[in-house]
Amino acid sequence: MKIAPTEQRSIKIYQCGELTEAQKTGICANLATNSRAENVHLLDISTGELLENFSGYIERTRQGDSVAEIVTTAQDSTQQQKDGQSITLA
């Protein structure tokens, strides 16, 4: 199943309710495999606030990083943000 057209370069996903990490990983894997998306952002449906930038995850998936490596990096990033540190994954 394709989430977006193959040639789509920028994608905004509006989150309604909760998404599990497995669901987010599935979205990224699908877009990495079935599209040429370069800019992918997860936004809050009510506020439009950026919740997560998937662009780096998708690019790394295309370059061959395993899902486990990507999830570990994402979890480290989330913990650093909770601890008051700012980090951007590229």
C-alpha cells in the first residue's frame, strides 16, 4: 500500500489521536520504499505544531540503516529533548 504518490517530495502528516512508535516506523518505512519524499513532517491536527520531522529517518532507511538503529537513535533523541537538550537528526 502506498501512502503518497511516488513522485511526491514534501509530505505533511497530521496526527489525529495517538500513534505508536511501531506505527511511526511503519509510515517511515513505507515512504522510504514507495516514494521519493525528502521532507516529511508529522504535525498536530489541532495546532499545526511540528511533532516530529521524519525526513532524516526516511533518508537513513534508504541508505540502508536498519529500523533498530533508527528507532534507537530516535529514542535517544526523544530522551535528550525531555532532558532539556535540543537535537536535530539529519
